[in-house]
Amino acid sequence: MNATQLRASLYIAGLCGIYLAAAMFLPAAIDLYYGNRDWQLFAACGFMVGSFSLACTLATRGSTPVVSKRLAFFIVNVLWALFSLVGALPLYLSPLGLTFSQSLFESISAITTTGSTVIAGLDNAAPGILFWRSLLHWMGGIGIVALGLFVLPFLRVGGMSFFKLESSDTGDKPFAKLATFTRAFLAVYVGLTLACTIAYDMTGMGHFDALNHAMATVATGGFSTHDASFGYFQSLPLMWVGTVFMTVCSLPFSIMILFAVRRRTDTLFDPQVGFFLGYLCVFSGLLGVYHHVHNDVTLPVALTHSFFNISSILSTTGFASEDYTLWGPFAVALALFATFLGGCSGSTAGGIKAYRVLIIMSVINTGLKKLLYPNAIYPVRYGRKSVDPDIVKGIFLFVSLYMAIWVAGSLILTLLGYDLLTAISASITCLSNVGPGIGHVIGPAGNFSTISDPALNVLSVLMLLGRLEVLTVLVLFLPIFWKN
């Protein structure tokens, strides 16, 4: 990294800071509309952040560095750190009484679309605070898809380069120009948000609840305006609406855009889509039948709750219709296992993701065949296409580091005094960006408000590592990264 690249990074960060400052005036308007005095807080934060960002932009304008992998990785980390700090500012200065670690955790949980919260008493919270959390979710979801489509290809572990493998597109990118793709993505993203808002509103939510839950659903975030999450509404139709939109938003946005804009029906047959929908239905069906038999719940109700909660976990949204950990040990085990998997590549969902699991299964299959026929050549396949060996190496590197970081996070939490179940579930739910964990402390019926600040700092790091796909962050710690 040289001085020009650092100046360019600050310039881009300053521009993004201006956008974030402008966004703060939206919750200010919400509070002003509802007669809440917190609008002054958001307005002051907006002017403060905007002024600082503008000064930073003016001081560094004119920097034109050569675009490189190194610069891309650095800017991504800078921008997510910026989002985290700016998002935490109104929360820290609000009457909620949060510590800085709690405010930062809440902000990171929002922008990484994790959905874990340290705030209790959401039912009585100021509307501007509730909207700010949801807005951070929604903006974070945009950043996540952009990350997966344009930055991760440099690491050979996902994104646009892999999209060439997933479709029959023969060009370098699904769209020739980045601007065209960006407009199409924003149209689909906003369209899904509006459709979800209307659907929630028509099936029983109030206007404000519908908008907030729609932003959290489309971003697969999971922040609710009520402590009881979706359980507050006690509505089966609402749960099915949530299930449909959480599932749709777990699918690759690149595929949805190609289908919507170019009517590319072949993209719907992406192997990871069928695989993801397959294990979602199997898990939900098994859990629904188990809940029906084990807890004497009618089958339609049991299936509604199971499909909603499993789609919430697999999409890493984190909504909960009720405390499913009380259904029995099988429900707990299935929820913990589902936390690892996640949705599809190119979506706002977290976790290991379906396409990686598919390729790992193909590697295992070819490895077993080689035991019988050592001289035969069995390529690793994704659907009908062969997978580049570099991609296979990248995936195994990612999964190995993913599991190692989960174990390390769990051990640190046990050192901080937490029981094993809380430690391992908190680590994986933050690393996978799911939201609720397992157990009475951070389970679907609890939250992270009783977790200590040192533990919250550890979990905040895990959320960022999981959202930035681990390697995007760890590459900064290589000495060679900083050499010119």
C-alpha cells in the first residue's frame, strides 16, 4: 500500500460517510413524525458525520490510484469499519444507555445482517431507533451482494467469477457494464422490499412494522420491532409470507436479475438453488413432523412454524415465531446444524453456503472413486461443469479457517466464563450471521443484553469475519499485503 492508495481509500470512505450522514435524516424524520425528541439526536449525528466526511473527501479528492486486488481488499475493510462506527454513533448517544461495546455490537449486527440484539424493551423503543436498525440492515444487504459479486472473485471463493461456472453465460460478466448491473440489482432489491412491505401490511402488520420487517426480511437480517420477534403477531399467514420472502432472498441475486431483466430461465436451474431448496424442505418437513408428534401440535400449525423457523435459520435472517429450542432435543440439534449451512452464494444470506457444500460433496465423491480406481481421472463438478482446482483450494481454505475461527471463538467465550452451549452457539450464530443462538441466554426467547462487553467485542469480530467471508479480512494480516 502506498500513500496514493491510502488517500484514495479515505476519499471513498468520505463519500460513503456522506451517504450515511444523509441516511440519518430518515430516522430523524420518523421521530419527528411520531413526536419523539430523538429526532434531534439523529439530525445532530447526521450533521456531525456529514461535515467530517465532507472535509475528508475534499482533503483527498483527486487521488487516482491503479485499481488492484490489494486496494479492493483494503477499501472493503475500511468501508465496513466505517459503517460499523457510524451506525453505532446514534445508538451510543441515544437514551438507551448502551455502552460503546453494546452500541458497536448492535451496529455490526445490523450491517452484517446478523440480527443479534443487545436491546431489551423493543416494544417501547423510539421509532427512529427501530427504523435506524432496520435501515442499517437494508443498506448492509446491498453491500453484501456487491461484495459477493465484485470483490470475492479476487479470492476465488465466490462471486461473479463463479457465476460463469453456474450459468451458460459465455461473456466475462452477466452484464457488460457495471452500471447496468447495479441499476438492475437495485431495482430488484427495492422491488422485493416494496412487495414484502405490502404483503406484510395486507396480512395483518401495521404500516411501520411492515416496513421495518420487510427491510429486515429482504436483507435476511432479522431485527424486529418487538422483543418477541415474529411471535408477537401470532399469525400463520404472516409466517408464510415471511417464509416465502426469506427463501427468495436466500437465492443468488445475480440469477434473479438475469431472470427478471433478460428472462434467462436457464439460470433458475443453478445446482445450488435446487440443493438449497431441497435441504430447506427436508429439514422443515422433519422438524414439522417431529413437533407434531412430540408436542401434540396439529400438523398444519407445526409445519407452518417449522418452515418459518428453518427458513429463518438457513437464510440467516434470525426471526423466530416461538422458542423452538423447547420443542425437544432434535429441534435443538437440527437448528444448530442448520446454522452452519446458510443460503446461496450471491445472496444476503450468511453461513458456509450451499454451493460450497455441493463442491465439497463432489470432492468427497471423486476422492472415494479414486480409492477404487487410482489411475482414473474424476474431475470435481458443479452440476455439469468442471470446477477449477484453484476454486476447490479456496473453498477448502475458507471452510478450514471458518471452523478454526468458530472453535477459537468458542474457547475464548468459555475463558470469559460462559457455559459450553452458550459459547459454541454464540460463536457460530455470529460467524454465520444468523442471529439467535441456542440456550436460555441467547436463544430465540432471549437476547445478548446480558453478555459482557469483552464477549461482545469477540462476537463483533466474528460477525465481521463471517460477513466478509473470512479471507477478505485475514489477507490484511499478511506482511506481503503492505509491501509496495
